Amino acid sequence: MKIKYFFICLLILIAFSLSGCNKETNEQKQSTISVFGIGTVSVQPDVINMSITLRNVSQTTKKAQEEVSKMVRQVLKILKDANIEDKNINTASLTFSSEYDYYSNRRTLIGQKAEQMITFSIEGINDDSEKASGIIDQLIQINGIELNQVNYSVKNTSEYYVRSRELAFEKAEEKAKQYAQLSNLKLIKVLSISDQGMSQVSPMSNKFRNMAMQDEIYAAADTSTTIPIGELEISTTIMAVFLLK
């Protein structure tokens, strides 16, 4: 009886083994193709993000810090008067250090430096195109201020990323169909999709506009600052694997 039971179990194991081999053989016969798809949507930005640095060098650290604090209060008043919300204003860094002058391989102490970096966002620039220009025109009247960075973004990106994902899949499917036709095969179905990441970037032309704008900021006080906005590109990249036949 035990011998009979042993042979039954052995037959079952052999059947499973053959089934697995057949499955592996079928999988090996499958033709697949892996392609990338990039979907890009161009949008008009509605937020400007800025970074400014306030700096002062004095005989003592306390004096330098007091002067920087005065500048910070001026900046905050300008931003408050422009209805910039507190949540959109942040201190990015606050540093104290010694300031030196280097001449003929000799280092000479000039004084103590205080430096504070502030970042802020201006929303609704599409509704009020002059708002950012007005803020900058006031900020540049503060002696010792530096504009570090200006970039653009979109406050609500959900619908744009949804569309960029749709476009990314369409691009991947279009590419896969072309390769299938070149191989005399047909596209059957999608086997897998992996998201390779999303991005929000400015076109190169917009970056040049930003550089030109920064030059204009330091123009004469009676000249209003001009800020060309351009467009942002919101992109999604996917990798899709398709079954061919």
C-alpha cells in the first residue's frame, strides 16, 4: 500500500514538473518589446518663486546682525503690503562669519558679516502681471540686497500630470507599434508599465529670459522691471513592456 502511494506522489510531481517546463518554454517563445514614452504638457505658470540675500559687514557681529534685521523688516513690510501670505515667506539660511580681504597673498580682516537668505512665492501672477514687477522695484531700493534666483511654477499641477501620463502612454504605444510592424509582428497587450518619474522644467529660452530680467533689476530706479514669463513644461516618463505576436 505504501509503495502504491509512493508511485502516485511521484507521478504527481512529474506532472507538475512537466507543466512548469512547458510554461517556461511558452514564456521563452513570447516576443516582447520594452519602450520609453515621454508625455509633455506646456502650461502657463501662475507662481513666481524668488530668493534674496540680505548682507551687511560691520565692526562687530551684533552690529552686522542689527543692520540685516532692519533690512529684513523692510522686506517683510513690502511683501505684507503686497498681500504675500506668511506661509509663502521663509528664511532659507542665516549665517555669521568674518569678512577678509586678500591682497598680495596676505589676509586682512575687514569686519564681521551677517547674511540672511529669504525665499518667497508670489501667486496669481496671471491675474496681476504687474505684481511681481512692483515688488522687485521696491526691493531693489534696499541697499545691500541681492536677487539670487527667480523661477516659475504651477500651483495646482494634478490635471497637467494626468494629461502628461496619458501622452506618455500614447507615445510608448505608438513607438511599440512601429517596432512591431518593422518586425512583421503585431502588438497584443501591455505586460507591464513602470513610472520613471515626473518633472517640471522651464524651456531653455525661458532661462535666458530670466537672466535678462535679472540684469534689468539693477537698471535705473525710474525704470520699471519687466518680467517675461514664458511657459513651463510638465513631463512624465514611463517604460512599458508589450507582448508581440
